[in-house]
Amino acid sequence: MSAQIPGSSLDKAGNRDQAPLYTSARISLDRTGVSITTRHALEFSLAHAQARDAVRAALALPSLLAALHARNLPAIAVRSAARDRAEYLRRPDLGRTLAPACAALLASQPATDNLQPATLALILADGLSALATERHALAVLDALLPLLGTAWRLTPIVIAEQARVALGDEIGAALHADATVILIGERPGLSSPDSLGAYITWTPRPGRTDAERNCVSNIRAEGLDYATAAAKIAWYIKQGRRVGLTGVALRESDATSLPGPKPLAARQQPGSR
């Protein structure tokens, strides 16, 4: 439920602003004796069921392919080495590796011309919430593509089933991509079963670590909006290309150009350029 928390800011006259702030965190729940009320117990059970359903849901592959084709975007569907959802949940390692037939399919794609602009692979993956991908990935894609301009050559859009984040490294390497952006369903919480994450990796290849990629998370109606998320993703892509890396070594060299709240000062790290 949303709880009202008294505001703590001061107005120009120095008076404390009492306008309520809202959070979806479960705090200050009503009680009956030593127990929470039936309403709150049922709301918790519903949220738990929604999270479990999101984890086990299958990706609506035909509708995603149709939507991409309607946008005149070529697309390829691939799978990880996990044979089904149950194995995917038990064996995270299999979700990071392409099925052999899919690896061969990607390897058969035309090689990138070195005279072309840098190559970007965009990947839509189910992850731990296919619901998030179905609800938000296309909207993020629609907001992101106009920001790329002519600076990037796109590979076919890849739709990946039973995928973990690191599957994007093998996909990007197979497509000879300079960078990958994987839009993937995040692990559901008890108030966010449809949160989408975007992971940006420069020079993807098997063996990349999570420290070598950047993440834009909590993309959903109640979280980060599509336009802001797309602007952040585009910023990381641009900066990754400029310095030749992504991850913890990529710092905000120009804090004013990054969308969203600005840090007090741009952070620099030696050797990040």
C-alpha cells in the first residue's frame, strides 16, 4: 500500500511543509491486536502472487516480433541453453549461454563493414520478469532509437528467451557489435513485478563481468519514465564509445549532460579516458 509520510522540507518563510510524500513501502500498517488487518494481509498475498507469476511467465514472443516488424525493424529470436523455465530458474549459468543452434544462427549474420558507423546490438530479454519486457521494452525502444541518430549501425533486434544479463555478451560478440543494450525484466519485488532494467556493455564478449557494464533500472510507470530512461541509456552509449569502456570505470565526465538529478560534482577517475 502507499503510506503518507509528513513532508520535511521548509518553505520560503521557514515553515515546515506538511504536504504528504508517498511511498509504496509497507510501513505504518494498520493492526488489529497484534496482527495486521485482513486487508493488508490480502494485499501482501496478492503482491507475492504477482511476483511469483512474473518470475514464471513466458515471453509473448509472437506479439513482440509482430510489433518490431510493424516498426520495420528486423528481428531475430534466440534462446539460452536453458531448456525450459524450470531449468532456467535452477541453473543461472545456462541462462548466460546461447543454445548451440541460436549461436550458429547469429554467427551466420552478415559481418559488419568496418567503414560503417559503430555497431549497436539491441536485445529484448525476458529475464526474471517477462511481464516487464512485454509492458515496457518497446516503449523504451521507441524513445531510444531517435536519440541514436546516424552514429550507430543497428544489428537486427534480438529477442532472447530464458536469458540472463550476461547472455548479451555472447549475442554481441556473435554479431560483431561494438556495444550492446539489453532490456531485461528485473527480479520482481513485492511492489514491482514489472520493473525493467537496461544494461549497457562496450565491446561485449563472453567473460565480461557486471563491473564492466552500466545499468539503468526500475523502468516502469511507477519508477523511471521511458523518456528519461532512454536519455540515460543514450548517454551511457555515447560516453562508452568516447572512452572505449563501460562499467565502474565510466564516470560522469560531464554531469550536466546526464538526465535526472545532478550530482554535487562530476566524479573523475584516473585512467577512465
